[in-house]
Amino acid sequence: MKIFQHFGYYLPHSSIFQRSYGTAVSWANKQPGDLICYNAINGIGHVGIYIGNNRVIHAGSTATGIHTSVANYRSVNCVRRIVR
């Protein structure tokens, strides 16, 4: 995710590897900037960035582009804190 590079954090490209990057935090303790990792049939399917007020920003598809959604719009696998 390019936004993290702007601040000196280099995340793996694949959502499968992003779920183990940073520090695990509970859903109740999520903060803006945390990664929200969503479930898929075969594991991690998608990752968004929590922006507060129960919203995430994420790249949906080439058709929808980058947009915001309710943070729990899909089944959540984990929350990861990248920024220290």
C-alpha cells in the first residue's frame, strides 16, 4: 500500500503476507491507520485501511476503484497495527 511507503513503512504486496505484518490488535482497539484483513474462502481475501467512524478505505475493483465502506462489510479475519 503506497500510503504507508510515504511514511517509511514498506508492506508486502500480497494480502496473505500483510496479515502477519505489524502487531495484532483487537477489533475493539482498532485505530485509524490499522489494517483490517477480511476472510475469503481460502484465507485472507482483502485488506483495507481503517479510517475511523467504523469505515475503511480500500481498492474494491477496477470498476469501483478506491472507495470507503463500513469496516465490517465482510467477515473480519484480523486487525494489524503498522504504525508504531
